[in-house]
Amino acid sequence: MYKLILATNRVNIREMFKNINWLSLGFCEPLYAADSDEAIALLNSKAVDAIGFYLEGNDVTVLSHFLHYERPSLPVYSVSHDAQKQLTILRELSGVLNRIHADTTDEPYDDDMMRTMMRDELMHSLLCGELEDFSVAERQFKLIRAHISTTRPCMVYELDMPQGDVYMSQHANAADRLERALRNNFFGGYVDHIYYTVAVITPRHIRAAAIPEGGLDQDFADFERRANEHMQASIDKIKEYLNLDMTVAESGPIRNLRGFLNNEGGEENGNS
């Protein structure tokens, strides 16, 4: 049974939570906190699997700061006024926790590795335009603590790999293998407060994105410069180590990650 904290100063939300059938969802009834100090005290004294909070006023910043720096891996679930929506959120939370803590393989996966895998899968779906409801993606990013901004401008790179068809024909599961190699060894991960990710769209078309780290106010011109430099350096390394030619066919900013939803951001991209 998973253990939760609910931190809220809204009586109606607490009463709604008390009427939920927690056993049927696989949770114990949450521990309740009325403010940030109580929530932090619970986090320091109890072992819990996730926290949700709805705190009015400046009190919320204290808890947000604590979670960012002291509990960077603890899943944070959304809190809604609507009972049916809250049940949906809790079922999503249960699914994420089940996967994070799954022990179904002999591979040496730990919780952080599972979160990374889930983040990579989510970003692949987002970059490929496979997601239809961005609110689901936003909740998933919070649950797996991706630490990326969903509201700030991002840089998108449409890459052309002329040898793509040949490469794909020479390797089993070539698209997945290439995407993992590009993400893990060249483009991907956190570099200087920017998160880089990549998706193989077609054998020749690779899409990469540079996304600001969440919680930081970065100057966009500087962000764009650093992202462009990292992208070119990664392309040079790909040529050196994989002997694959890759060029930036198109690049530019989108308003935020929502721009990937059903290719909404395509018309906002500028030419490089």
C-alpha cells in the first residue's frame, strides 16, 4: 500500500480526500498537513511514496523549494477540486509508482533508472506528436520529477541524416538503437541547466529539442546560443564516432513543450 501526503489549507479538498476509497486504489489514507511546515515535518519523519499539495498564498513556495532541493525524486501528484478528476490523477499516480517500484526483470534497474526510462519514453511520444492531451504529459512530468520547464520557450532541431536508410537496413531494431545512442551518448541529458532529448521520426529525419531546466529564469538569447553550440558539437561527435553525416535542416524556438502536441509548434519554427 502506497503512502501519500496531502498538504492543503482548503477544508473542502481535505474533506473530498477523506471520502475517497483509498484501499481500492492501492493507497493508505494520506497523511494530512495544513501548511508547508507541517508537510516538511512529515517528509522528515515519515517514509512516503508521493506528495500532493494545494496551498494558497506564499506558503507554497517554502514547500516547493524543499521538494526541489531536498526531495528531487519524490513524485508530486496534482490536486484537483473535482472528485472524478482527482480519481483519474490518483490512478495515474498508482501506475507510475507501480512501474517505478516494479521488480519484473533481472536487470539492475533502480528507481532513478526507471524514472529516466519513463522520461525518455514520454519525451519520445511528445517529440513524435503522439500525445493528444498535454495535461496528462504535465502530470507525468511532475510524477517522475523530470525537472524541466513545460512553460518556457524551447529550441527544436529538425535534423537530416542522408545515410539513414542504409543505416536502418544494416541493424536490427535500428531506430530504437540509434535513438538510444543519440540520446545517451551525444545529444541527451542535462547539460548546463538545459535538458536535451531526441527522437527518430523516420530513417532520415531526426528531431532534437533543448528544454530549459525547471525553476530557473534563463535569458533566452543565452539559452539559444548554448543550445546551438551543444547541438553542433554533438553532430560533430556523431560524425567522428558513428561515421554518420547529420545536418540541421531547420531549427527555431517554440513557445513551450505544448508546441509538440499534434505538431502545433511546426509553424512557429524559424529557419536556421
